[in-house]
Amino acid sequence: MNRCFVSALLCAVGMNAVTVADVPAHFQQRAKVLLADSIALEPCEHQVNVIYFVGSDREPVADYERRLSELLLYLQQYYGREMARNGQGNRSFGLTIKENGEVNIMLIKGKKVHTHYAYGSGHNACLEEVNRYFDEHPELRTSQHSFVIMPTHYDEQYNDLNPGGVPFYGLGTNCFALDYAHFDIKHLGQNTKEGRLLTKWYGGFAHELGHGLNLPHNDGTASQNAALGTPLMEAGNYTFGFKPTYMTLASCRILANSEIFAPVGSTIKFYSNNQEPTISSASFSRAGEDTLVLKLELSPEVVNVNAYVQDPPFIVNRDYDAVAFACDMGKAANGNTTAEVNIPLAELAELKNVKGGEMALDILMQTNEGSRFRWRVPFDLNNAPADSSIDMGKPVIWRGY
Ligand code: ZN
């Protein structure tokens, strides 16, 4: 308990407005410049567990604490600015900050050699050991979200200029990324081998962290992409730091209702309710030729609804281009939640695989304790003439993201 209190305090300290003088003196000059105009972020109740995991035969890459702290603090600012731009306040993911200004990165040495924790399935053995670590040190666990970073393998295939070999993906509230010698913010945006490599792996780091913080893939609308660039949760992992990369309102709404963004004092027991929401009424129609209209009335615990329009196939990891729309949320007289959104067909221009008019509408419902539920409604635009309603079928709802 004490530790949580201390962590919250540390987090609050780390989240005050940062000036050049506040950036730790031992950070490198580029980090000082990049962090100099940091926005003041609201203090968080919970922090991401940041873990550096190495096999029993490996050591961390040199200077990992400073390098990763600089990268994490800059990323925290990026998320904070995108939340603010999307009207969600100066809020970002909580990090535990040490007295020297670095992020508290927990070093866990695996019981087996590094090849035991390789890309593909090595995350299982890793997470088992991480969970055991937290069972033994419950005071160090600051939330249900863990961000695990492993050093690249060094073998005939992988090295510091071609890092890899370790898990690199998001799985529920856990996500995995990697570290290598040139993983250093000084290369950000540089048109050099190290700079292009940094965009790939730092963009990936930012994107995987998004998954670990509850975010699904999504694309922006055609007009948002024209104005703002590439969404982080689309292909932003290939543009971050090099070309304009943004977060959609739909992504930021999910974060705003997630554990790691909860403000200090929050008593919400996140992800504790397995009860799926009730849908009192739902309508989906084509208004005129050019617009789809979704209207829902849902049980009161639903606080956020996003609508994603996707082209086939409707499967995991083929959803990068699902165009995201955040619904207008309201309350009905009976206390139920209402959600409504207009989807202009012109905004779906980037859906590339529409065959005929076949699409799916994914309705993501988020409850007041952060859980996400989905209802997928396949439909065919060719069978939806102007000013007609679209058959939504019987709701089949599943938990997940
Ligand atoms: Zn992804």
C-alpha cells in the first residue's frame, strides 16, 4: 500500500510541467531539447509496469535506463498531446518516476537462456516469470498493464543494425517491444540508417504500447488522414518520428476510460465486470445516398462507443484500415446510455478491399470500468438503398478489443 502511495506521488512529481531545468541533468542534449516544452500532465492513479526482461545468459543493452527513460517520457508527452488535441485533457499513461528523473524500469532476469523467450511463443514463459516476480513483490505492481522490453538477439540473423528475435506484439494488457544499442532518441527524425531504424522500432514501441493500453487497430477518416497524417494504430509504427502521426479520437476515448489514464483518486476497479452490456435498441440506416447513421440505446454502464467500418476479411490483423468513428454519447430519460454517429461514405475512401459493397460495422462498447465489448454487424451497401434501414441481425457480443 505504501508503495502505491509513493508511486502516485512520484508519478505526480514526474507529471508536473517540465521546463529545461526539470529535465534530468544526465539526459542527453537531444532529449533535453525534445522534452523542454513538455505540457503539464494530470497525475495518474496507476502506472504502467515497465519491465526489462533478459535471459539468464544476457545483460541489458548499455545505458538502457537513461535511453528508455528518454524514449518513454517523450512518448508519454506524445500521448498526452494527442489526448489534449482530441479534447480528453492533458492526460497520458502513468509512469513511475525515480528520484533521478528516470522511469522506474524493473529489471527481471529470466531463469532460462534468452532463446527460451523468443518471438512467437516466448512471451508465455516470460509472462509466467513476470507474474511470479509480482507474486513475490506485489508492492511493485502498479497496475494490470505491463510493458515488457527485451534486448535484441545477437546471432547470425539479428544484431544492433537488424534487431529482432524477441516478442514484439500486444496481448491483452501486456505488450512487448525490444531494445538495441542504437535505440536512442538522439536519432529521432534523422535521415540516417540509425534514424530510419529508430522510426521502425520506436514507432513499433509506441504502437505496441497502444495495444497494451487497450487500443485496437484503426484508421482515420479520409479527411482526418489528409489533415493529420497516419494514425499510430494504423501504420503509424512506420511513420512515427518521421512523418505526421496522430491518434484518432476513437483511440483517445478508449484510453480516457482505461486504468492507466485514471486520474489520482480514482477508485474504479478496472476490468472487473464480465457482464456484457444490454442493447435496448439499435438502428443502422442509410440516410440519403451518402451517409450511414447508427443509433443505439445501451445499459447505463456503457460510457463510450466507437464504430469501426471494416472491409473483408473481418479478422485480427486485417483491421489496420478499419475507419474509426467516435459516437456522440448521451443519456436517455430512463438513465440508459445513448450513442449516435453519422458515417459519411466519402470518409471510407481508404478502405481498399471492399468487394461489391461488402463491409462490417464493428460497434465497440466500453464500460465505466474500462472493459470493451464488440458487436459486429456485416452488411452490404449494395443491399442498402438510399433512405433504408440496414438489418443488424441479433446482437452477438464478445469481450475483448
Ligand atoms: Zn498492431
